[in-house]
Amino acid sequence: MKYTTLPQSDVRVSKICLGTMTWGNQNSQAEGFEQMDYSLEKGINFFDTAELYPVPASADTYAETERIIGNWFASRNNREQVVLATKIAGPGAYTAHIRTTGFSPDSIQQALDGSLQRLQTDYIDLYQLHWPERNSNFFGSLGYKPDENEEWEDNFREILETLDDCIKVGKIRHIGLSNESPWGAMKYLALSEFANLPRMKTIQNPYSLLNRKFEVGNAEVAHREQLGLLAYSPMAFGILSGKYRDGKLPENSRLQLFPRMARYNSEESLQATELYAGIADKHGLSLAQMSLAFVTDQPFVTSNIIGATTMTQLRENIDSAALTLSEEILDEIDAVHKQFSNPAP
């Protein structure tokens, strides 16, 4: 396993991070335990979760993923072996069953205390804001459209001050962003420096062969400001595994179970996937491992968040850490990207 550190810290993390959002829905607690045991054995020391999980989010399964992880910590007595990241849910109709008060001080305290209780731990290594409160272009949107009726007020400083209080009492070690834009990232970073408040260390955004939106704006921020990308959906909801090729819809696959989760299966995405599969075949690679290796080795990526519903998938995903793509393969990938640029933002 390859390792790095969370930017501007001494926290050592694996370049592959274990994603957990299927546990409690597509995966049982026993399967989650098996995945965590195997990942830790293979050198993965970085786990990412959220109070929102599992997905699709619902009141019936709210925070079940955190409970599973907490039960695993209690069973294995190994909390100190894992760098643990979780998130407070952003506001909106999708999360009305959680709370409707955004990132107010009381909301942050309530969300954090709930996560600590469910995870059966005294501290979170990396606490993240799952998505912005304001109108912005995240979750599948490339362009930004102003909302003339927007009621959001700039509360960046209040958020950082509340997180600072949580750090000072030992509940959080580091903080990060998720689904954030270059403007939002720089706003937080500038305010931290100006007001001597805690600094965002990471940004968890989508990044894959089908979604390289991060390279437009955010990659420069990540490089120049040492804000590490935690890349999520590197397999584009399984599209880049190749299992949906030729019109297939495997039993118990995400798109078969949840048809509305179609962010990554546009016609352009499927056409691009065929071309990427051709590159992998030409060079004797699996499409999945080529897709993951592309993400892991990007200079702005701190860790690549993988997710699996089966142990076979998990083994293949973890093994991708040993793969480094040649310049020839990277050039061929870029040629496809020029033809199909960000078909699944």
C-alpha cells in the first residue's frame, strides 16, 4: 500500500481510502465487518463515512453506516489503527429527515455528537462539510446559475469558529470540505489565515475518467494551497467496472436497485467507457484497475475513496494501488477525454 499525509499535518493515510456508503443498505453489518477487516489487513488505514449514509438516504436507514463502523470498533478494539473521516449532512429536501438548520452552531454540535456516539469514539480525525449550504454547482452541474431568491447568508466565519471550538475540546482533529467549488474553498482558506482559525485540509469531490471537473479550477487550488483531494466515485457508480457494458444490468447492482442514481450513465458516458475499456484491453489491464490507478496517481489526490459491495470487487480495487500507468496509456486516456470531456459531472 502507498501512503501519504493529510496536507499540513503529520497524519499518515493510505492512498486508498475505504468508502462505506453501501453498508446498511446494499451491504449487511457482517459484510461491512469483512470489508474493514480485509482492508486493514491490506494496509488501508483511512475510512470515510457520513451521517447521511447509507445511500440512497432515508429516515429508515439514517446513520446506519456509522453504527456499523462503531460496532466494528467495539468488537475489534482497534480505533487507534484507523484514520476516521465523517461528514455533517448539508441542507435541502434530501436531508429534511436529518435536520433543516444547515451548518448552524447547534447543528454542527448535534451532528458531531451524534456521529461520535454512533461511531463509539471520542474523536473524529477528519470532520467534513458534506456539501455547501449556498446555491452552487455541485452534484452533477457544470455551470453556475445565480438564484435571485437565494436566502443564504455568508456564515463561513461562524462555521469555522464552531469547528474551532470542537477541535479545542478534542472532538475533532482536522477539518475538510466536500462537493465544494474553487470559490468556496478559497473563501474558507483565506478566512482561516486572516482570522487565525482552523484550516480546511482536504476537499472530497467526485473525480474519475468520466468526471474530471476538479481539474478546472479546484486542481490549482489544491496544488497551490495544499488542499488534498479525497476523490469519490472514482468508478463512476460502477460504470467504469465495465459491468454495465452492452446494456447489461446485473442483479443487485446499484443501477438495478436504484434506477434514479443515474448520474454516470448518460449515453456519452457509456460511449467514453467503451473507449476506455479498449485502452485497458490493449494494455492487458482491467478497466476497473486502470480507472482507479488514473485517479490515485494524480498529484492533487491525497487519497482515492473506493467502494465495493462484494469482496471480489474490494480485492480488485485495493490491488489497483500497485499499478502505475505508462505515459502511453495516459496519452490515450487524454485523447478520449478530449472527445468526451466530463460526460458525467
